[in-house]
Amino acid sequence: MADFVKIATLAEMPAGSAKAFEVRGTPIALYNVDGTLFATSNTCPHRGGPLGEGTLAAGVITCPWHAFQYDVPTGQCRTNPALRVACHPVKVDGQDILVQVESAAGVA
């Protein structure tokens, strides 16, 4: 089972922000939706765009490459219902933001 890894601090993720990270070889996008933190894969399943570099509005991230939109809490694509991005558990420990993710090789 994967453990939680610190990827940012609360000061680095103000409300309305989206940022890309790499955690143990896995591309992760972290979002602050009105004070609630969410994490998904950073790779858009449409054409591989970097979701963490997209525009976040009302809990929806818009991929900067082709404007595919994903619901941040669920990972469900709003543009094409057949697509979905993986979601990762997030927790806060003091001021640290931690995300649960396995390495790209599947080893925690």
C-alpha cells in the first residue's frame, strides 16, 4: 500500500490554484477548490496535456492543450464521459499537504 508523501505547503496552494508535481515518478496535479484540496493524475487522457497547468474554476480543471474539462473531486471528464483521470487521496498535516501515490513502477 502506498503511503502519504509531502508535496507542498498550504502557503504554496492558495484557493483557486492548480499546480503540477512529480511524486515518486508519478505526475500529479494538486488543486485548491475553495479551501478543499484534491489531487489527480497530471496527464490528460485525451492527448497527455498537463492538467496542473490548466485553468481551475468552480471545481473543474480545463486542460491547457485542448480544453478538455475534468471534475476535480471525481476525475470525471465533462467533455467526453468515456474519459476519467485517476484521483489520489490528500490530507493536511499542520501546514504540509500530503498525497497518497504509488511510484510509477507500482511500488510505494
